[in-house]
Amino acid sequence: MTVLLLRLAGPLQAWGSAARFVRRTTENAPTKSGVLGLLAAAQGRPRGADLSDLAELRFGVRIDQPGTRVRDFHKAQHAESGRVMPLSERYYLADAVFVAGVEGAQELIGQLHQALGAPRFLPYLGRRSCPPAQPLLFEGSLAEGPLEDALRAAPWQASRWYIRQVDRTGASEEQLDVLMDCPTDETPDFSLRDTPVTFAPRHRQYTMRGVRTGHVNAPAHDPTAHLRRAAPNSLPGPSPYAS
């Protein structure tokens, strides 16, 4: 099996699995329906297109930077009638970073990888008001083997400021939460109605899926990797701020 990994990073993200009237919530991590919708959009599939091949992909996500939950209020007006719509309450994840992955046949995964390199429709992180801040693909986005191994080995995608913050805690290893599709013959830790059957605007349908939770160690990182080597004749002396 082949695995495709996506870096989902942006100022705001929203991954809802349920909406009740004017209250639009978000899960703590990307949903399967949200990520498959992003992939379908990249391929240019119509809203009512068959999604059975995408729904069969095994899905998992690693929480590299959990972010902060924020609340906003939206006021809307009907474009044709001019009628003011009810005030809605919407939740987002701010400054979050995830590595989401799908596992499936090599041909389909290759097609999805190619589509993400030149998407037909612009990708967004759950809602149209949430564009990605970084490229979705990164070095190592295509991998062979089980999805669990790919998520364990993928480079840590958290922001530099977040990694520095973690380093200050003195922890020897950072544990990253992982959410995986649960095999049908196992008992899930919890369930979500977020496997899409159709994205047709007037008749969206989703089925339940089981989710298993776990943890992996954050891949080792070099905190000086982003620095450029100074020329030999311009090496500075000891820092006056060094302790």
C-alpha cells in the first residue's frame, strides 16, 4: 500500500463533524470528510461525484501542534431576498498544525499526489475562509508501507516557535497524538459521522467510522537546521548573552 501525507497548517482551521442550526463547532483534529473533500476538490470532482474510492482509503492524522480553540460570530444576508440570516456562532482552531494521511492503492494515491501539486479548485482547511499557510505537500509526502509507520516517521511540522517552547520544558521526548481509522473487527475509542457518501449540496450524506487513539514520539529535529553557515572570516565571537 502507498501513503500520501498532507501538512495542514494555517492561521485558522475548522473541521466540523456536526452542525446544529447556528452553532458550528470544530473537532480537535481534521476529519476524514474534510480531508477527502480537499482531495476531491484538488481533482476537480463535482459535488455530486462518486466518492466510494476515496471513502475506502484508510485515514489517520497526527497532531503536531494542537492550536487554540477560538469563537467567532457571523452575520449573513440572503443574496437574493436581502433577508438577514440569524447570527451564527462558529468555532475555529488557531495556529494548529497537523499531518493527515491516506493509505490506498498506488495508482489512486499517485493521482491524488499529482492533483495536490496543481489543484483544480483551491484547497482550504475545513472552511473556505481558512486557506493553508504552507504547501500541503512536503518532502516525504509519498511513502510506502503502513500509514502508522508513515505518520511515525514524517518530519515534525510544528512551527519553530512552538518547537522552541516545547524545548524549554526540558522534556526528553514530545508525545504527539495520533487518530486512526479503527479496523471493523476492533472496538473504537470513539466514533464520528464523517465518512462522506456524497457532497451534493442539497443531500449531503455521511456514515459512521470508528477511531482509535494513540501516541508517537515527535521525530528528532535540529533546532539550528534553519540557520545558514557563516563565512569562515566572519565568525562572531562568544555571545554576550550566553550563560
